[in-house]
Amino acid sequence: MPRKKKETKEEVKSEEIEEVKEEIIEEPVKEAKKKEKIEINKDEVKEGNFLVPVEDYVKQGIHIGTKVMTADMKKYVYKRRADGLVIIDTEQIDKRLRNAIAMLSHYSPKEIVIVCKREAGWKPLEKLGEATGIRVFTKKYPAGIITNSDLPNFFECSIMLVSDQWLDKNPLADAIQMNIPVIALCDTNNVTASIDVIVPCNNKSNKSLGLIFYIIAKEYCKAKKIKAAIDINDFVEE
């Protein structure tokens, strides 16, 4: 049964609401790290007016998926390589990332929560929090922090972004319970049940997560007129 969205003072519009009920498919993924020389393969990306140069998307491997492709993520896929890895459509990545940033921009920093349990995203997410003032959680998300008003550290939030629908399942469950919109970074092996805005991308690599959090920080600060020194090199480690 589709869940009803909580009515808020500000009407938030997103282009598509995904509500799918399927089994969760999660397989361990070995991250390929070829850092010696990265060349743009024109067969794997599409040129366009992107948030960052397409070379940055390719260099950080934001479009490299896993060997597993769920039915939910098929619509965001460009092709499958000879080695079996699924390639995500860069146009879809950029379009969905713009949607997510536009949605976040409806809210003040204190109304937003971003969660990343995967270690690869800890440092860039903390940088995002410092630059924007958005509340972020790395390593461990305190249970019930947005659902149990009796807790001393309880707070209210209006929207949540999770870095992986499976790893961040506890905060996602809290968001669903509180009926707040959820944005999720989704790799090709994720399912998208209960996700309101999907951002298809490589959500496992430190470089890819670093680039995503850099873009979100930069564009959110621009939209909210927040003065902050945001350098891509602080988000993406070599």
C-alpha cells in the first residue's frame, strides 16, 4: 500500500515518485581501483550541459555501477560493459542530482538530515556538513533520534538523504515512520522501495561519493546564498 506523504508548509515537487515493492538484493561488490591513467570512453558517457564537466564524472567513476542490475534501476542504465559492469547513464545522473538539489533547497539546513554508513563517504559528508550547516551522520545513526521525542538528542527534520538504501536502512525506516521525503543515492544493485527521489550513481567509491557530496554542497550553498569555501580537492581524495 503506497504511503502517504506528510503535508508540509512548503510544497515540494519532484518529477517522479518511485514506489516499488520487491525483495532487497544486496551482493558484496569488489571496488575496482584503476588510478594510473583514466581516459574518457566516449562509448560510456554522453556529452551534455552538466553540473560539472563530464570529465569529472568519468574521472571519479560516478557512472560505474556493479555487475548486478535490479529491475528498479534498469531505466537508468546506459549499457553493460564486456566485463559485466553496468554503466549508468550520465544524463540521468545529472538530471536526478539536479532534482535532489532542487528539493533540498526548499529546506533550511536544520531541516535536512544526510546519512552515510559507508566509510567511503564519511570525510566528504563531514565536509558537506561543515560548509552547509546541514546535519550529517557518519559511522552510526542514533536509533530513534527523529522518532522518539523522549530522547535527549531528539530533533525534528523535514527531509532525509541516504547514501545507500540498504546500508542506511535504519534511518530510512525512521524517515518512513515520520512520513518525510527521502532522497537516496542508488547504485545498480539497489532497489528503490519507499524512495521519493532517486539519484542513480556509484554509491560505493570514495571518489564518486566525494564528487556527489561536493556537488550537493556547492549547489546548495549557491541556492541558499551561503558563503562557504568549497574546494573539490577537499571532497575527492586522490
